[in-house]
Amino acid sequence: MLISKTRVQREKKTIELMIAIYCRKKHRTKKGLCQECRELLNYAAGRLDKCRFAAAKPVCNKCTVHCYKPQMREKIRRVMGFSGPRMLLAHPVAAVQHFLDGFKDISGNCSINQPK
């Protein structure tokens, strides 16, 4: 699986994959997304399109600005908590890329082995 080059594109694809896993397992959809999950995906994509950090965007849980409405934030947390561990088996390349993106700070620099 080829992962998108820009940080926002990768984040959109990762969210889409995670929501699809969640919807398939929790809502028993066979193909596509249910209405609730489709709305969550559209909301998440819209938030990513408006992200003030753009290319230097950190992963959401490390972001200094939480742009989701509380209800939507809770929904996406449930999706990520459920789908995150399953991503390694279902979409290993995307999972590893997302994991590595988690080490980048807002400036886009890798924070592994750097003094805090």
C-alpha cells in the first residue's frame, strides 16, 4: 500500500482506514460506511483541511489545538482506541507511518533521542 506524501493526506487516509475498521466491526457494515461513520469521516476530513499546522501537523493527540467539537472528539477517540491496535494487521504500512509521525513535533522535526 502506497502512503500519501503530505502529512495531512496521510492523516486523512489513516482516519479513513480506522473508521472503516470500526464501522465494519462495530456496525457490521459489509461495504462502505454507515451514515454515522460517513459523517465522522467527513467531519475529520474537514478539520484536517482547515488545520493551521498543515505540513508540520502533529498527530492529533499531540496537537496543541484541539479543533474537534467535544462530541466528535469522543467519537474519534472511540474509533482510534478500537481501530489503532487492529491497524497493524489490517494496514501495517499506514500504522507504522502513523506511529512514526507521532515522533514529529509541530515544526516537523523528529523528537526521537532529542533532549526535552
